[in-house]
Amino acid sequence: MMKPEELDRALSEEADLVPSSGFVARVMDAVTTEATSPPLAFPWTRAWPLAVGFAALLQWLTSLLFQPASNAPGFDVYAWLEMIAPMAGGWVIGAVLMSAAIAAWSLRLVRLR
């Protein structure tokens, strides 16, 4: 194990590092160029389908709140979710559907590139 005095002596014997000529000027030019460049535009053409889908989901969930319960035979997923988590069934279904839609949409975008 090296003692602190030996380490100080070994490090003091090394030459100082000095940047090459013009390095600081090139870095500052790059920083200035990056700082003065215009900001990136928001990709509205890609975001509006998600906003429309979210608005449709909210409208569907709101309509579910005011719709009378039907007595149709068969397994009722909505009633099952309401039993598990009262007041959250519609939101859970909506979140799952919206997540699946977003995943499918993003995978489609990736395949196009």
C-alpha cells in the first residue's frame, strides 16, 4: 500500500496536461453555435393522434358512467374489474387499451424507419 507522501511525490513528478493550441477556441465556438441555434419544433404531426385517442378514451369512459347496466348473458369483464377495484374498472380498461394502442403505434413507427 502506497503512503500519501509517496503518492504526492509520484504525482508531482508528472508533467502538467496542457490542451493543444486552438482547442479552447473550438470548444467555445461549438458551445456558442449550440446555444444560438433555434430550438427543436414540437412534433405535432406525431402527437395529435395520441391526443385524439386520449380524448376518445375519456369520452368513452364518461359515457360508461351514465349508461344503464345491461343483463346480457356471458362474462362481464367490466363488472369483474369493478368487483376487484371499485370505481377503477373503466379506468383500468381504458389504460390497458391506451397502452396497447401507444405500443402498437410506436412499433409501427419503428418499423417504418
